[in-house]
Amino acid sequence: MRDLGKVIDSMLEIIPGSEEELISELKDVRGSYLYSAPELATTFWELAFEHLCEHVFPNLDDKTGWQEKVRRIWVDEKE
């Protein structure tokens, strides 16, 4: 199973600083995930997915932009 904390860290390296709301939301999810019981991991994966659906996935027209890179990390798609 992939580690959500590492997945979020990888995405945060790509997301531009101007995306303050998304960055904050993902950091909150990561922090909660890191200090929660293992049986709650699914809840935090779902919460991260909700944030990505709101901020990233509707903007995938540009296949070279940061949104596409974040999508590839999320789905574990190799380039």
C-alpha cells in the first residue's frame, strides 16, 4: 500500500505556491493522516481525493501543466 504522506509530499513539491488553499488542505490531511490510527487511512485518502477533485481534476486540459503532474502522482502513473 502506498503511503499517503509520501504521495502528498510529492504533490506539494509540484503545486505552485499560489495554490495556497489546496496546499493548506493537503498539509492538513497529511498531518492528520500521520498521527491517526492505521484503520483510518482510507478516510484520509478519500479526503485528499475530495480536495483534488475540487482544485486539480477539473483543470486537466493542459497535459503539460502542474495539474497533470499531480494527477500522475495520485494515480501512480509513470511518465
